[in-house]
Amino acid sequence: MSTMILQDGQRPHLVPDERSGLVEAGVVPEPHFGHHARILVVDDQKLLNRFICRTLQNDATCYSAHDGESAVAMCREHLPDLVLLDVELPDMDGYRVCRVLKADPRTRHIPVIFVTANLDPDDELKGFEAGGVDFIHKPINPAITRARVNTQLTLKRQIDELRRALVLDGLTGVANRDGFDQELASLWDQDAQDGRPLSLIMIDVDAFRTYNDAYGRAAGDACLQRVAGAIRGQVHRSQDLVARFGGGLFACLLRDTDADAAAPVAATILLAIRNLAIEHAGPDSIGIVTANLGVVTGVPTSATSPDALVAEAHRYLAIAKALGHGCMITATDAG
């Protein structure tokens, strides 16, 4: 087992990871509505694709795909707010594309409007059974297209807001334990298919119960809010998740991140919390609020459980806590 120990007052000899992306996300991606809505238009007729994009240019930013495989790949990578999907595509029909999207936890909530020249009610029923929410018929009527698109964007915004409220911690604004469990299970299933690593950082505020006793519940709440903000400030990618387990315990899920990449992120979190310089004059403190961190990495498989990753993170966190305040343990080899 290889480890790294950072005592409070030491600066780690680590270079912060340059982590690209959009914004830190919860379980439900932040929508991009109004002029920032993102719509994927899928049709093998490039002229029609451009016509639809021009029709919607005042309502959203449009992206194009010309076959089913590309459409699925773009949805998984960019998570658009809406898909306009032609039924007839060169590699697979739109119904199959829709079923693939609905089977993936990351894309299942993206509404799909089918675009077709077929007026057969049985085909429309097939589209709804595949998971579509509406139909637009060719030739395209710009006014009707905009109305149907804006209706679905509004519905998605409302549903996403409700879904986020269910998985967010009301005090800190990061994901709650349910949100963490859902995201971990989802990522585990996805990453088990392609062998990508998944890292988990467990973060426990040192002597938080003592802090609450000394400064009161209101100060304790304010402390957790600032700590959550410090953690989120170091986790920038849309595919990563910050969550609160309860009390002073937090967690970060870093997708497609190996042990070497997770360690610098954890180190910046450790320093960010210390640099808040929140006074903590209790007997179990060093004068300011600090945290202990346990960092683990695993490669999900269909034969393993995400619970094992969480248990290992707790084990490393316990080792860090036994060493003192502001310690971090990371392992690249759990053997």
C-alpha cells in the first residue's frame, strides 16, 4: 500500500490538476435554457438540418448529427437539453436511437422529438413507446416547430428543478446522500462497460461536533456552507460530483480519473479548507477548521460493487483521522 501523508502546516509537493470542463454538476445536469439551450438536430439531410437550426436560432444553440451512432455519442458527451430526431437514418432508425438514449442513465432524461414525413398513427405510437415525447411532421412548419420545442424545453426545466431539489442538500447546495448513491451507481454501471477509473475522495471536517458545541448551531451551519464552497471550488468538471453525507462528512466523485490525477485534486481541497481560516478554538483543534481526507481509486466491473469503493475510502479516512488534524491518505495500490 503506497500512501501520502500531509500534516497540517505542510504544503504538498503536488501540482494542481488542470481540470477542464463546464461547471461542477450535481446528479442532474444544469439546464441551458433560453439563448443557452442546447438542441441536437439529427437528420441525414444536411439542408434540412441547417433549416431547422436557423428556425431555432433565437431559442437555442443547435448542433447537428447525421446518423444514429453520432447522435448517441454526442448526447453522451454534451448532454443536450433536447433532441430533434429523424426517424429514418442511414445506420439505424430513430426509434432505436431513442431506445439507446433511454437505456442510458446519463441521457434518459433528455426529451426526444421525432421528425418524420410519415403520418401513420401506428408509427407515432411506436415512437412514444420508444420514449419520444412529441412528433414534428415534414415539411417543417417553423412556427409549429418552435412552439413544440419551447414547450418541451419548459417542461424539462421544471422537471429538472424538481429532480435537483430531491437530491440536493438543503444547507450546503451540494448533492445529498441519496444524490451521491444514485450518481455512484449510475457511473459504476457506465464505467464498467469501458474500464474507465473512478476516484472517490472522502472529506471529514475535524472535530466538527466540538465546533458546534463551542460556537453554536448557526455558526456550525455557516462553517459547513463555507467548507462546501471550498470543496466545490476545486472540482470544476461537469462529470464530477460533490456531495454531503451528513454532519461534517463530504465526498467527491471524480469520473475517468486515476489515482495520480485524483491526488492533486484532493490536495487542493485540503488546502482550500485550511485557507478558509475559520476559527476553531476547541480543545480538539489546532486553532482553525481543518479536514481529513481519504482518497481511493477503482476500475468498476460488473462483478464488483460500488459499496467496496466507499468502504475503502472510509478506511483510508479513518487512517488519516488517526494521524491527527489536516491529514490526507491516498493509495494507488490497495494491496
